[in-house]
Amino acid sequence: MNRIEHWMDGRATDNGDTRVSPVYNPATGQQTGEVVLGSLASVEAVVASARRAAGGWGSSSLSARTKVLFAYREIVNRRIDEVARVISDEHGKVVSDARGEVQRGLEVVEYACGIPTLLKGEYSDQVSTGVDLFSYRQPLGVVVGITPFNFPAMVPMWMFPIAIATGNSFILKPSERDPSAALLMAEMWREAGLPEGVFSVLQGDVEVVNGLLDHPGVDAVSFVGSTPIAKAIHARATASGKRVQALGGAKNHSIILPDADIDFAAQHLVAAAFGSAGERCMAISASIMVGDVAETLLEKVSVMAREVRVGPGSDPTSEMGPVVTKTAQERIEGLISLGASQGATVVVDGRGIKVSGHENGFFVGPTVLDGVSTEMDVYRQEIFGPVLSNIRVSTVDEAIALINANPYGNGTAIFTSSGDAARRFHREVKVGMIGINVPIPVPMAYYSFGGWKDSLFGDYHIHGPEGVRFYTRGKAVTQRWPNAKVGDAASFHFPTAK
Ligand code: NAD
């Protein structure tokens, strides 16, 4: 049985922790390992290790830091297939998709390689006679990342390249469902020459999360996961005085107007709804078909949904793998049944699918529901599975109002050939990331990623320029040197320029 441990002071260790949680291969349904669950004693040990490392690393030169980052970039790039296989085995997604997530994470490493430019401060000469003013940013110290199961490499990589490049120590608390990728990423930091203690992995559940949130030695928390946990984490960590960004769940809508290219829209809807078995925070889970577009589009979507090749992630011919756990499988199938009982039409039914040779895998097939209304549970809940709910409306105004009434605001997209409709859509919709004929509009690493409303608690989006600001604090220095000729006399008046 594979035992998955913490990473501290540059090596794997269980720290004497004895609680464990099973890890499965979702394609076979078999347990393949167990992950150690950290204790409060482990929280103490890992925070102490990170604090010891933070001072030296935060004072290291920008060129020393970029040297490590460039080396890390090369190592991840070289080992990308290995990381992808590990992700696929524990998460279930197809290997090519897992490779894609590592690639998107790598782009954040590449962005962080430019940290000398990103950290440039500002300088004003002669703000008063003989007085100059400059500003620069310093690291926070020890920062924590708590991450979800669905992107075990990419989401941590949204955080740690920038946190480390800006001079912080980083503690990763990965999902207990697919914890192995975190250890590979830690090993690669060691190979890149990162000093011990700057990157740690603390495996565990609510006990270590709460321990980290309350710990005075932790300066900031980045969280990505479901909305109820994001909200609770934001409240608890801000109450203990920390800077927090907590990204939550999603219900992403796609509007399809009658003037859209229908074949193009159908292909992209199917890929965006069923890729990674719908377990993406940017997956399209609700299609809003405007006017008579449903008459042709729904049939095309349904034909394509039935053709999706469902199988184990390790099979290169599979397009969609299983969902992550048996519990997730049962919950998703239960919601489809609830949708049917509440009046939705199950046009394509993925319940009870059997994959030959993998009869015990946690598979749910692509599912298309029509006639969904906003009162139904399939609409109100984040299903986080391969289910596309179709809602029919008459006008684009109705579609935008529907999206704006939804509590989530992560991503959304419009399919249209009208520039006017697209412009109105992106200006009026209350959502953080918007696609125009792009169904999964995940911003590139040099922009920031984040939703609105219940999809993000806190003031900063993740990675890109907002990531640099999140992991640093600004200082403004006003300086005068004593041999200046004018204006040196001290005064009790509030300082004004002379
Ligand atoms: P989750 O909220 O169950 O878990 C996320 C993390 O929180 C894990 O590390 C988990 O161990 C920890 N956790 C779980 N319960 C906790 C509790 N009670 N107290 C403290 N910590 C707890 O999320 P998940 O199921 O792993 O991931 C799927 C969710 O993440 C979906 O809702 C998805 O939309 C969301 N997500 C959002 C984004 C985004 O960018 N907004 C990106 C990826 C995933």
C-alpha cells in the first residue's frame, strides 16, 4: 500500500502522525494508497520550519530566486508526463487533460520567472526640496495554500510560484483525495535548489486546516474549493488577522444566440460540459438557449454527448474519465434523478453507465437535461459532474438577468456572431471571467483569475498581477539626507511640500 506523507525540511515524513485516509484509483474503484492526516503537532512543526526558512529566503537576491525558478521550470517541463500520470491515477481525468493542467500551472512558473520586473518599485525625485520618495514591496513571511481535488497540480501552481518568487515560505495543504502530485512538486523544488523549509506539504483534513488558519505564525491564506468552505475559511482566517483570498464554487452559464455558428457552439458546449467529467470550476453546467436555437442545437449536443468516449484516464482513446469518488458518483446520479422528478427531461442519461473491464470504476456518463428551471435542484446546486442543464429563454435580456440572479459568478460565455450582443453581455454580466465564443475563459498566467459573488471571498484574484500584490506588502519611504541646504528645519505643522 502506497503511503503518502508530508514534506518538511526537504524530505517526506509522517511526523509521527497516525491517522490516515484512503486514496483510490477512480477508474478501478480500488484503493491504491493511504494519505497521512496531519495533527496539530504537525502544524506546529511545519509552520516552525517554514518560519525558519522565510527570513533567509525573503532576503535572498532576486537573481538567486529567479535562478531557482528557471531551474524549477525546466524540471517540471521535463517531468510533465510523470506528474500527469500521477494526477490521472488519483483524480481519474484523462492523461492528456492532466498534462494540460500541469502546462497551465507551468505558465504561472514562467510568469514568476519575471519577478525582478514584477517587483519593480516606484521612485519620485524631489517630492519636496531635497526629499525623495520611493515605494517597494516585501514578502509577507509564511503563506498557506489549501487546494481542491480537481486540479491537484494547477491550482497549487496558481499560488506557490508567485508566493515563493516574492520571497515567502509556502505551505501546501492539498486535497486528501489526490495528494501525491503535491509530493512530486516538492521533490522538484528540492532538485531546483530551493532552500529547505521554503516549500512544505502538510497533508490532512479539517484539523490541520483549522490549525493553520488560527496559527499566529501564518501570515496569509490562499484557498480554492467549494463555496461553503471558502466562506468559512475567509471568516476564520480574517478573524485571526490574516490576509485571505478564498475562491469558491461555480455555476457557469453559456448563452447561445440564434445567430451563433451552431455546429461550433455544439462542439464547444459538449467539450466544456463533459471535459474532466465536468469537475472543473470553469465547466459549463448550464446552457441558456435563446429563441428557437434549441430546436437545432439541442439535437446536435445530444448526439455528440452520446458519442463521448468514456473510459479510464490511462487509456489514450478515452475522452472522459470517471468522477473522483463513489460518493461523488452517487451524489451526481441522485441529482439527475431529482431533476427528472422535478420536471426536467433527461435527453441523454449517464446514470448507471458501465465501462467494460472497469465495472467498479466511479463512472457517470455525459448527461443532458432539458426544460430545466431555476427552482430545480439541478440548477440551484453545483453538480460538479458531467451534467449539462438546458434552460430555454426568449431574449438575451432574460438570459443575462438569469445569470445575474445566480449567486455564483465565476465564468460565463456567449456564443454569437453579433458584436453588439457580445459587448452588451460582457459589460452587463456580473461574473469575473467571460468568454466570447470561448466556453472556458481561463485567463492566462499574466492576468489574474477570479470570480465574483459567492465564487470569491476576499479582495484579490489569484496569480498574475493580483497574485504579486497578494503575497507582498507595500512600503513607501520618504528620504532626506542631512546635507540638503533648504527646508531642514523641523516643524510641528503637518508636513507639506516646500
Ligand atoms: P472542498 O471545498 O471540499 O475542499 C477544498 C479543500 O478544503 C481541500 O483541501 C479539503 O481538504 C479542505 N476542506 C474540506 N472540508 C473542509 C472543512 N470543513 N474545513 C476546512 N477545510 C476543509 O472542495 P473540493 O471538493 O476538493 O473541490 C471542488 C470544489 O472546488 C468545487 O466547488 C469547485 O467549484 C471548487 N473550485 C473552485 C475553483 C475556483 O477557481 N473558483 C477552482 C477549482 C475548484
